[in-house]
Amino acid sequence: MVASIADPTLAEMGKNLKEAMKMLEDSQRRTEEENGKKLISGDIPGPLQGSGQDMVSILQLVQNLMHGDEDEEPQSPRIQNIGEQGHMALLGHSLGAYISTLDKEKLRKLTTRILSDTILWLCRIFRYENGCAYFHEEEREGLAKICRLAIHSRYEDFVVDGFNVLYNKKPVIYLSAAARPGLGQYLCNQLGLPFPCLCRVPCNTMFGSQHQMDVAFLEKMIKDDIERGRLPLLLVANAGTAAVGHTDKIGRLKELCEQYGIWLHVEGVNLATLALGYVSSSVLAATKCDSMTMTPGPWLGLPAVPAVTLYKHDDPALTLVAGLTSNKPADKLRALPLWLSLQYLGLDGIVERIKHACQLSQRLQESLKKVNYIKILVEDELSSPVVVFRFFQELPDSDPVFKAVPVPTMTPSAVGRERHSCDALNRWLGEQLKQLVPASGLTVMDLEAEGTCVRFSPLMTAAVLGTRGEDVDQLVACIESKLPVLSSTLQLREEFKQEVEATAGLLYVDDPNWPGIGVVRYEHANDDKSSLKSDPEGEKIHAGLLKKLNELESDLTFKIGPEYKSMKSCLYVGMASEDMDVAELVETIAATAREIEENSRLLENMTEVVRKGIQEAQAELQKANEERLLEEGVLRQIPVVGSVLNWFSPVQALQKGRTFNLTAGSLESTEPIYVYKAQGAGVTPPPTPSGSRTKQRLPGQKPFKRSLRGSDALSETSSASHIEDLEKVERLSGGPEQITLEASSTEGHPGAPSPQHASRSEAFQKGAPHPEDDHPQVEGAESLR
């Protein structure tokens, strides 16, 4: 339409929508004070007060509700960048409301034109000739309508007799075991059918993909149902399963459905490739099916665009009864957003977006084939736009001949433990990749046969997130950077387990869901090993242990939490690199935990020890006062007489008291303090416990790292100096022990002078004529006495 003859109302609507979207996408919000508006008190709270709000204020309120509070933690991008094609789709909803105000005749002609154009374009783009379309918001709603159409087609008296007809000959709906979860339950709820009407077809177990429907077993199930008097009604096939994107053998399934009169419905993400020039034969066979459900909104990056179910049927009355067609103009206007978006993109734009998504998946698949320890699950599906991969590493000690076959000596519990361990590592890998490359749109999922995997489905995310080829290269680089950590963690788990089991006071906890090198619990003196309840004392020790380990500033991550099978607190050790010294780590954990336990035990007993010491000191002081009264006599206690006696004959009494030694926990007299004017040293406190494996580290070397000796990472100029430093540290490490031994041997010799004699001899050196003359020294000593 030429701009000069455009409807002013439509132009104003488009302008207002553009301004509204610009305002909603703005991350900065204005408060009510900045707007300069104050609410008027009244009976009705909120924005309904007064004479109403203008459009800017209402949109500001919507923006505040969408973005939430500023105090909340920052989440992922608040609103996606939908672009111009997204604005066109959103305009369709506003335009549909405006069109509904037209008179009935104009509305009927316009809605019929919009619906017929959209159906024709979709059928031509996706090679589904002479088809009809049903537009629906819920993706599974189209299949439910198709099931109703199949019931009306196969049961002629269903309109009159209702479910009595179904009771005599029960219908059967066949679903693949790889179908999306909850699909069968949804169909039964919508159709009012019992769950026995559903029949889940297993996937291949011997030949072919494990996510493809077993056609031979399906044919056997159909024959069995016919012999039991049941009616095979509908089969749901997959052109790209919801999990890994595998496509069923649709051509063979179509032949089977035509043989037994079964309705064939196809759904899946691979249906988008029908718009490309080259399509695989398995996906191309979907164009011959009875119906298919597509989701063009995610494929093309269009928000609020309905899903489409294309079908072929010649009876308009049955389609009307099934709910696939409607005479209401409002139902026909559901196609308006898609009608506008398809015109805006054009055929080239639609094909380019789908082609770009397929190229991204092929680029990632080709790159991952060159990466070690990464297993791709969809290698045989070259046409699939879905890439599913996982980290996988064989046992390092296994024979290469036996790597390709399962080991018969491994027990099922050991196999399950190994799988859970790999699942935890893949879960950690997926979460890390999602944070590092958010534009990739990765998802982490659990498969029944393979375990935890990472899925890359650009057809569902690339158009919305704007994924490019550079993002795929960054994703591959991030995977390669995380592989050494994954491999080293997997290899160090057994060493960590052995070290923990060999260390007294530590208990290894087998938690297969933890992605780190292991879980350990410190068993304190009062730990009840048979109990599974929470232990407050253990929680306190582990909390202090976590604080001490985090203060070391190592590369490891630690956290505490309940045990896998009980409520007792444990220490979880995170991912580790290949240069990790596991022995030092375990010894540090044990020594630190013992130190915390001893300190906590000392603090707990301190109150009781001090209380008993005070009581004992009070008793001794009272006894000393009584003895002093006996020595001085009764007369000295009389006020006047005592003063006279003390004047004529003073009493030479020493001040007596008591001092409490916290280190030794003993009560001592204060007489040495008043005599020598100095407090005794008492008992030397015990040294802080330390690990026997504690080693000296070079400057800049982080804890729990192995020595750099012999490492290829050192340069030629710096390796010699580092090795010399290490040798000096090792030679000096024995120095304090030798000095201690020499000092102890000197003290033990009977003729050796004591420290007091040594200090006195230094004091007498100035007055002594010669150190060999003993007489001046004796005279000086006696004079001092």
C-alpha cells in the first residue's frame, strides 16, 4: 500500500506500537517522583484514582511490572531483542482487535482473504499440497483436534451414540517412546479417553537409532490389537524427536498406516527443513502424511505467533464438528500475525533463517568430531538441525581391545555409579557453557539410555538469540578449555578416595551427583556413626573448616551441605586441575578439622574449668585468712588494742593470693609474684597441630599444587633458579629440627651451664679481671646475696 493513501488510523497504530515497544525495551525506569505525579487518596487504590492515566504512564507501569524490582538479583536479559519482524507480529494482534470493529461483511471478506493466503503460503513453502490449516496457541491442541477428526471419520455413529460406540470397539492411539513427555496424558484428558487407549511403541534396540520407532514391533502390536477387537486409530510419528532430533522412518510408517487404515500425524523440528532446496528422504516423506504440526514462531524468531497444524480432509462438516474450522471471524484472525510476518520476511528471508540454523548445527557437529572425549549422539542424522553431545572418557587402565565392548566384570552398581559420575560432570559442563556462551541457547537434558547430555538446537533459539558462526566457534573453544579439568577431575577421584580412606578421622562419602573430585566428612569424637540425623557439632566443625579452606585462596571450590543419604554435614570439594596435590589437600583438611575440634572443645570446657578454679581459690583464701587469725591472735583483732600491739610489735606478713593458669588448668600461689616482682612462665602451651605433609611453597604458588620441578612449563632461564630455590627450601626445612636437638642435648648434659648462670656470667664480665679467676666471681655473688 502506498504511504500517501494509507489509512491514518493504521499509520497511527503502527507509530504508537513502535513507541510503546521502544519504551518497554528501555532498561531505565522513571519513578513516580520523577514523573511529578502524586496519587490522590481514595477508596480505590492504585492507578484507577483520579481522572485516569495517560498512555505513557500506563506503559511505564507495564515496564515496571515486567522488569521487577531493582533490588532483585540481575537475571538473564529482561526482554529479548525481537527486531522489526517481531514488531510486525505484535502489530498483528493490535490490528486484529481493530479489524474486529468492522461491519460483518467487510470483516468476513477480510478474514477469509487473510486465512486463505496464509494457508496457501504455508502449504507451498513446506511442500504440503492441497492442505488445510488450523491455527492454535497451545502446540498440542492441533493434535487433539486431529484425534477428534479421526474419531468422527472412523466412528460414523459417534455423533449420535457418543462414547457407547467407543466402548464396543476401543480406539488405539500409538505414540513413540521418544515422544515428548506428557503428550499421551494430554490427549486422553482432552478426548476423555482412558489411558489403556494409549499404546507406547518402543524404539529400536538392536538395529538403527535408539530414538527411532521400531516399525516391525509396531506392526506386531497393530495385529494384536485387531485380534482383540480394538480399532487402531492414529499414529504419531516424529520428524525430529523432542530430545535428540531423530526422524522416524516415515515412508515405511506411511505404508503401514495405509495398509491398516490408520491416520498418520507427524511433528518435530526437522519439518522446518522442508522449506530448503535439499531435503532428506525421511523428512520429505512427511509431505505424504495425513497431518503435521509446525511451530514457525521459534523457527523464524517471531513472538506471539500461533502454531499451525496442516491436514488433508474432504468433508467440511466433520472438520467443523472436530473444531478444526470455525465460522467466527475472531478465530480466523489468529492467522493475522503470521500473515503479516510472512509478507515482511518474504520467501528468501524465511529460507535464509532456516538455512542459517542448519548451517550452525552442521558447523558445531563438524567441529566436535575433532574434539577428544566428546561423543555426538546424532552422527547418522546429517540433515538434523539438532546436535546432542556429552563428555565421555574411557577408563585409563583398560585394554584398548576391551574399550569398545562392555566389561563383564563390572557389577551393575559400579556401572550405575560410573554413569552418575559422568552425568554430574556433563551437567556441570552444560551449566558452564550456558553461562560462558549465552547466545548458543544450550539446554541440559537427561536421556534414558545415554544419560545427561547437552543439546544445541539453533532452529528453536538462533533466530531469537541472534546466534552466529562466531558463537559456535566460541562454544567449541570453551568446550576444549573445560576438557582438561573434566579429565583431571575424573582421574583424581580414585586417588582422593584412597587418601581419605587412609587418613584417620575422615570418612569418604560416595555422592555420584557431585561433579567435583569427591565428598568427605570429618568424624569428631562425639559423632554417632549409626545415626542419620543432623549433627550440630559436626555442622559447626564443617562450617569452620569451610571458612579456613576458603581463606587459603586456592583454585579449588568448597561448599558444605547434607550428605547424599543422610542429614549429616559434609565438605564438597569441587573440580581440580591435573597439578593438584591430593595428598596435601586431604592432610590439610584433616589437620584443620582436628584443630577446629580441639579449639571448640577447649572453649566449651573453659567455663567449667574457670568456675571450678574460682571456687577452689575462694576456699583456699578463706583457709589462709583463718590461719592468719590464729597466728596473729585474738587481741590484734580488737580495734584499739590491735592498733597498739601492731605499733609496738608490727607483724611481718606476706600478701598471699591465687592465680589461675588457663593453659595448664591449675591453681597457683601469687607469692612468687610479690617476691620476685615477675610472673612465672608456667607451662608452655602446646603447639598448633599441623599436617605432616605441609610443604614450603615458592612465592606465588597456590596451595594444593604439585611442585614445578621437571615441568615443561618453565622457561630455560627461570627453571634453574626455581629448582635452586626449591633445593634451598628443602635444605633449610631440616634446620629448626637440628637446632632443637642441639638445644635439648645441651640441657640434658650434667656439666652444662643453665640459662640463668649464662645470664649472670654475662652480668659479671665487666667486674671480673679474667674469666678463669673464680675468687672475684664468688665474692661478687656473695655480695649480691
